[in-house]
Amino acid sequence: MTTDRMPALYLGHGAPPLLDDPTWSGQLAAWAADLPRPRAVLIVSAHWESAPVSLSASGAPLVYDFGGFDPKYYRMTYETPDATALARRVAAMMPAGEPVHQHASRGLDHGAWVPLRIMYPEADIPVLQMSLPTHDPERLLALGRRLQPLRDEGVLIIGSGFLTHGLPFLTSWRIDAEAPGWSSEFDAWAGEALARGDVDTLAAYRDRAPGMPYAHPTVEHYTPLFVTLGAATDPAAPGTQVVDGFWMGLSKRSLQVA
């Protein structure tokens, strides 16, 4: 078992073609190699919005929650060790008035298994997915704070989204497509706020961020960031922006906090 305190991450999870992109997949693999080896992973993905907090079922099939891609992606598997003990631990950390639903059959969705296949390709680390129960930054920060003790137990906490996600407004689907103005402007704004540790500004994105609402016509890919920031030792301390740049014109900026 690791004795290192794990960091917490916010990462862009891409779509299944990320698995065939040597640049970004190389960045994710190198990032994982630089981290202490986790005892387990707890991941909150943009693709499971459910309240109350719900937890995935160990051994359940993957969720192929995408369409229009090469059939090979629908045959992929990612069978990880049992995470039941972590599920019990997480459930015990939640307030008495906020019950946790243990899902009986839901496996990992692509916001979890796509990046984790790259980061931990041996699939030898237990992975538990938690639903995104709200988009309220304050409530998500509080959720992250509740989860913070897991970091001392060797658990890697990951918020998985995409720093910009204006899919309806993309005009090119090339991986190397130029970023639209709304994407590059939101990315620069968020990057500067993260560098300052300015959680209040990040939480006020609807009013303060350039590029809205095009950067996030729906906000589920942005708000997992607040689980990560809540799990930080000090949310106002600037984290390390490990990955930046764009993929299909969307910001893949990703963060590690201590």
C-alpha cells in the first residue's frame, strides 16, 4: 500500500479516439507515471449526472455512452479489481441526511475508462465511479472536502470533464482543428484563474467567463473541477496545470492539486 498522500486531478477525458492520439495519450501516460501509485481511484465523470450521490458497481460492464465511432471502441474492456471496500468507505463519509445509492449494475462510462485505459493500462487498480449530483460549485466543493481524507489512504481522486465542450458549435472534427474563439478565450480565462487559485472567479463562470455559453452550453464537463478543488489541501493554492492545448478545438487543460 502506498504511504504517499495522493494529489487530486481534473482532466479532460476526450472521446474514444483519444486512445489513438499519440500526443495527448502520451501526456496522460507520462502524467500517471509521475504520480505515486494509487491504492484505488475514485472518479467523478461528466457523463453520470445523478442525485443523490450514486456509486458504480464493481464488475459491471463498461458503459459505451457514445455513438458514431469505430466499432472497435465498443469491444474494448477495462476490468479492474473489486472496489466494494472503497464504495463502503465513501458511503460512510457522506452526511446522514444525504444517502448514497449503490448502483447494482452500472459500470464505468467513457469519461472514466477512456483516460484510465491510458493512465493505468494494466487495469490492476480498483476504480470506483461516483455520480455528479449537482452543478452547484459550493456543493461540489463541499463534496470534495468530504472526500479529501481518502487522499491519505492512497486514493487518487479525479474529476473528469473537458475545460471547454461546445460540441454543437464546432465546425471541424479534426483532432488538430484550430480552437474557436469561444474555446480559446474560456481556456485562457480559466487558466489564469487556476494560476491565481481564484476559486470564487472560477465558480462565477456563468457571469464572468468569456465564451459562455458556447464553451459550455451545458456545464457537466466543467463542474467536476469543483470536486477536485474541494479535495485540495488548500483550494486557493494554485495547482499545477499539467496538460494544456486543444483537441478538436476543445481545451484539454488539466490540473493537479496538492
